[in-house]
Amino acid sequence: MIRLKRAYSTPSPQDGLRLLVDRLWPRGCRKEALRLDGWRKNLAPSAALRTWFGHDPAKWDEFRRRYQLELDRSEQRDAIAALAQLARTTTITLVFGAADPDHNHAVVLKDVLEEAQKRLGRKNRPRN
């Protein structure tokens, strides 16, 4: 299972594996308070894309498209496949700092990971 949670929300045991997926550390958050299991900067949008988007909901559809292209690069594909496989047996919470819970890169990353999980399921299905 893959979940999303703002960095400013209280961690809970139900979060499972907590991974920060921002390129920059969330403002005002202490490391101890976040209780992270890892920081996956490599899965965050590029600085150029993040700056271009500026959390403008009017740019959301184009941001999604561009970010998905970034995530389709070979160096990201391996990390996505590994997380998708892990999420089949472990709850993973993608931790992000954005204020808008509906228009941020973690939403896109979750969708990409869930799609990767579906592909894994199709590959592992026995054939008749």
C-alpha cells in the first residue's frame, strides 16, 4: 500500500516505511520529528520543473506530464520498480512538504508507483 502524508502532519505507526520524496528539506521540520526511514531526492522533480510549476494548479496537467517523463528515465525506473515491489508487502508513506495535498509531485509519484505495481502483478500472474 502506498500512502501520502505532509511532512507537517504527525507520524503514525500506520505510516509504515516513511520516505521523504522532496528534493529540498521541508522548512522548519526537524529530522527527529519527521521520523523518516529514507530520503529519495532522486524521485523528486528536477529543480527546473519544480520552479516552473511553482505549485500553480493551472499548470497541473502539464506538470504531471513532464514529471512522468522525468520518472521514466532509466535511473528513476529502477528505484520505482524497487519501491513498487516493496509496497506489495509493506505500507510505504511518501512524505512531502507541499501545502496543496492534491496538486503536488507526491500525488504523481504515487500514481506512477501504483501503475508499476499493476505491471508487476501482470508479470507475476501464472499463464494457462
